[in-house]
Amino acid sequence: MRLLPAIATGASLFVLAKFTTAASSRPFPPTSAFAPNWIVSSSVSTPFGELAVHSVSSSAPALSRRDPSNRDPAYFSPYAPYATCSPWELECSYRAAPLVHTCDALFRAFASVRDLHLAENDRALCLHGPGIGQCCISWSKPLGRGMQPKFLLDPAEKVRYGCVERQNMAGLVRNVDFGVCVTVCLSSKPKECKEKKEDKKKKKKKKKGEVEDGEEYPQ
């Protein structure tokens, strides 16, 4: 992870202070404006703005299909072996591209929170401010037991430097090993990261009960 500079100019401190004040003074937009069946489950105040945790509502019809408790009991075992995931795949897109300085504030806010806990239904961390939009780290599946929020930073940083800062685009990293193979996204919306369409078609064709390396248990 890239180290932040220890010395800042007066101008940069003024901009950061102005952003922090604006970001913390405006409430988050309802998650339903971005994705149906999503809610803001909690928020944490930081020196860089309000960090909001977005979750899938327990009433969402698709939740049971994603619930790992409906798969294999070993999924939640602390002794369960890690999934065999393919190498990371970085993909960039102009859709829902966030602003660079908004994501910078998000990462600073994320790093400043020590006691952040994520529940099974949580799917995104967002920082929002008036005039600067929103930047969100989101992930595709419930994280395996023992996975800490800080583990999301490495794949999110890869998207940040490879897509947001270099190309002014949103992006994602596939095949992140969090006990299961997870897709991690960085964009302006707390939308759920999606698997590749061809992967979904492949799973439908597979016989019930078969599991290949790096894949979820059949749903």
C-alpha cells in the first residue's frame, strides 16, 4: 500500500478541511436510490468525513441464495481451508466512475477506523460529500469467518491506482481469496459487485453437487 506523505502544504490542508466539513455536514442519500433492498446499516465519524456501511436488507428475496449458511457448514468453520482462487483480474469501467480525491478521503477514513466490524449482510463502505459525489468499496459475497475489514484495502488499492487514479475510471478485482473467491469493486455507488456472466452460465450447466476449485458451493 502506498504511504501517504507526512508533510502537507497549507493549500492542501485547507482543501482537506473544507472537504471534511462539507462531507460530515450532509447526510448520506438513501441506499435505495442506488440499489434496491439495500440499507445504510451503520456509520462512523472520522476526521475525513462520515463512513457509511451499506448492507443487503434481510428482506431481500435474493439474500437466501447468497447466504453461506445455506451451503456447507464448513464455510463458517475457523479451520475451513481457503478457496483456491485464480490470479487477480483487474477490470476498469467508465460506469459509476468516482472522483480521485473522494476515494482518497475514503481510504484515509477507512484507515483511521480501528474498531470497524462487518456483518454478514454488509456489502459496501462509502464516503459521501456535497459536490464531490461518493466513493465506495464493495464486495460480492459474505466474507469468510476471520476476515477483517482491513483485508479489503489491498484489492481496493489495486483498483484505485490502476483505474481511478490512472484512468479516471471505476473498476474491480476478481478472484480475491477471502475464504471464498470474492470480487472487490471501487466506484461511486454501493452497488453489489457482479460475477462474470459466463461464470454464471457455467454454474447453471454444472451438475448439482459438483464443485470446482475456486468456486462457491452450488446455490
